[in-house]
Amino acid sequence: MTMETRELPDDPSQVASVDAGDDEDNMNNQMADIRQFVTFIAGDEVFAVDMAPVQEIIRVPDVVRVPMSPHTLDGLSNLRGKVLPIISLRRIFGFDERTHDDATRALVIDIGQPLGFVVDKVASVVGVESSKIEGVGTIHGTVNTELLSGIIKDVGGHAMIMILDFAKLIAQEFSEIAAISKTSVMTGGLSANTDNQGSSDDTLSDELQLVSFEVAGQEYAITIDDVQEIVQVPENIVHIPRSESHVLGVMTLRNRLLPLVNLRRMFALPAQDADEHSRIVVVSLGTSSVGIVMDCVNEVLRVAKSDVDAMPGLLARDGDLKDISGICRLNNGKRLVSIISASNLFRHSAIKEALHTVDSLDEDKTNQSIDDDEKSNDDDEQVVVFRLDKEEFGVPIESVQEIVRVPEVLTHIPKAPSFVEGVINLRGAVLPVIDLRRRLGLPNVERCDRQRVMVFLIEGLRTGFIVDSVAEVLKIHKSAIEAAPRLSSTQSKLLARMANLEKQNRMVQLIAPAHLIESRELADLAEIAT
């Protein structure tokens, strides 16, 4: 039995080495009859895998968990800009769970698609003469012998090493991936179905769609057409010397400078530092954009124009241009939302000061960045990002009808399908509500103030889905959106794409709302709605 050297990307000190001899011809003949294996430990068993499909060996990375995926999948990770599924071999073989330690590694194996298999420890790389590999018919143990291609005896201090056939393992545990491996097709089902997301022009003409937010306990709103996106407050804001107090500074947003203003200071409200709930609402008017820091973003509202009253002239702030263009009356007048006019806002002295600050920093660079940003609009996809547990999900912004608070009480309908949480009254119409956690097979949680109901129009039927929180509206360049690994038939339809934001160390799983409800269930929901 002959051993040879093979350096691994991780822990090369573990690799055994041997003098290959002086005679090159003899060495070549000998090598032709030697197979190289990576040996590793999982549970109490020692395995080997043929070296050919092993791309590298890495420490176990952080993962994003995927709903409706096989239980053996730990989640998805980012490996140098590529999405890598991470799979637990312990779980595949039914071994007890074990906390990862310094020895735990992931074998990256590529049989049509790279996959990372978590093992307890990588032992070594060995070269084995083909004549020393035996069949599996004589062994019986805890491992299904159908997943083995042979056994090696008395190598590296181990009496027996089982050669694991990863092609068979993938075919058994991940049939969707196995099919892809055979066909090498990863492009199916990439586009979210948004054909049925719109409503009639007549209906829209009588309504306003608003993004509502809070500042110092007061609720304000801006029409959604004027909101370019909603982003989190960055850790680093470049502060500008000698600028007015309401100008927080500037941040970089997709290679352009964005001035930031504080609405609390603009409206002479008590100061408060930004926290995890704070958001920046990017408001645009023509070629100019400004980021306005809000305490939190509440929801997306659809309100009838008849419920909006013009702002009384006597209430205009010090006779200045009217930033507040109207008052929206909700809940029979119990809830008042002040509507901020973007056009008036951009004429406010605070906004002018912020825009002037950016121009004075680097006018040529800023103007060029604006031009480049406008040209790249067609290359961006705008999504609403929300959270379920610790994971982030996104839906195309055009698929979101509105976002509302979860009412204190949901009306339960007798004999309603089990997946329906209840119904709410949304401006006189019955809206079926589904808990998206339950829909995706995630654990239930208690109701809280951060939860929201996202309303989608699915094949003409408005349906609400409860999410843990709505994070932001995000523009994602299409180059960052790729096909998600197909882990199950249901997952491959609903979560066919994902945004891999490598620089931000984020992965956002993109949901196709059209697949949130099965065709057979639509009739039940339609009956509830009527």
C-alpha cells in the first residue's frame, strides 16, 4: 500500500507525505494504479471520499436558513461570492447532534453543483492501490451500505474506512439537486410572477398609496411614488463641518453621495439618537435625492382621497412653504396621519442646505454619480425586505399592495382552512390573513408590535401575510440576484432566487408571491373573502 502527498486548501499539515522514489517511470506506473482519498470522521465512523470532486475544505461558515428545505440542510452560505448549501452528514446518517468545534470542517464537493458537507474532523489524504479496495457486501453497520462504493482496511491507523459515494447520497437526499447535476440547468423559474399584481386604473385613481413613519410619536406619510427606497442607518455617516444642525452629513449609496437630514430637527422636535428601528427614507424629486432619518417606518397605506383633507393654511409652520400638504383620517378620524409633500419638502431651507452641502463637496462627481444612477435604474430590482426570525426575505415592490399593522384581534372563520389565521376588515373589505411563519414551516411566535401584515394580490385575490417585521425597501442590482439552489420542489418555486450581497455580508431570499398560495386553495380564500 503506497501513500503520497496532496496539499489541501485547509490544514495542509495533516497531509501525509512519502518519498516517491528515484525512478520516474516506476513512479508513473505505480501512480496509475493509485486512487487518492480524503478521509474524515462523522459520528463514530471513519469515511473516505474520492479526491476528484473535492474542491476544498473550509471551516463551517455562518448560514442563512431556508424554509421548506430538507432537514439535513443547515442553510446557505456565501463562499467568495457564490451561494453554497451547507449539509450535515451527522443528520443524514441519523447521528446525534453535536456542537461545532475547532476541528469541524465542511468538505466542498462538486458533482454538478458545489455543496458543503459538515464533518466532525478531516483526518488526512491517502493514496490507496486499487487492489486494496474491497466491496461492501461483507459489512453491516449504522450506515446504509447503498451509499458506499467500497471499504479500505488498515490505512492511517484505522482498521476500516468506508468510501462514501456522494453522487448516490445527493441523489437520495437531494433529488432536486441530483436532477440539476444531470442536466446542469440552473435557470428555470428565475422570474417572479407579477402578472396579476396590478389593480384597475379606476380604483387607483381614487386612492393614495402612502409610506407611513413615526417621528417623536407623531405619524407622517409620503406618497410611495416619491419614495425611492428605505434603507437602514449606516454605522458611518460623514459629518460636514459648519453645516446646519438638521444636516446629519452624507452617506454613500450605490456610488453616489446622499445628503442626510433629521426630520426631528427640521420640525424642531426633541432630539433622539438613531437606533435599530430608525430608517432612512430616500425621497427623490427629478435628479435630486435626499435621505430623511425617521424614528421608524410603520406601513404602506392605501387610503381613499376622500379621507384626505387639505392642510389648513393657518397651521403652516411660520408661514413657510407647506411641508404638510394634507391630513389623512383613518379609523373614523381616531388616527390622523400628516402627509408630507415631497415637492414642498425640496423647497425647504433644510433640504436646500443639505443638497448644497453635497454639491460643494464634489459637484462634478455628484452629478456624474446621479447620471450613472439614472442609467442603471433598469439594472436594479426594487424589493421590500422583511424578516422571519433571523432571516431576511424580499418581494418585488410592485407585488406589495400595502403593509398594515396586525390588529389586536383577528376574526376567526368557522371551518376555514387551517392555514388561514383569520380575517380583518380592510376599508370595508374582508381580507384573509395567513401567518407566513406557519406557511413556511417555521416555529410560531407570540404577537408583537413589530409584526406587520403584507398584502399581496394573487390571481386577483387580496391576501395578507403576517411577517415578523418589515425592514426596508432596497434596490438590488440584477447582477447580485442569482438562482437559489433547488432543494425541494416547493422551495424551488417559492424561493427560486436570492440576492447575494457579498459586500454587506447579507443574503436576502426572494419570494415569488404568486406561489404563496396553491391553486386549489385560492377557491377557499375567495369564499372567505366574499
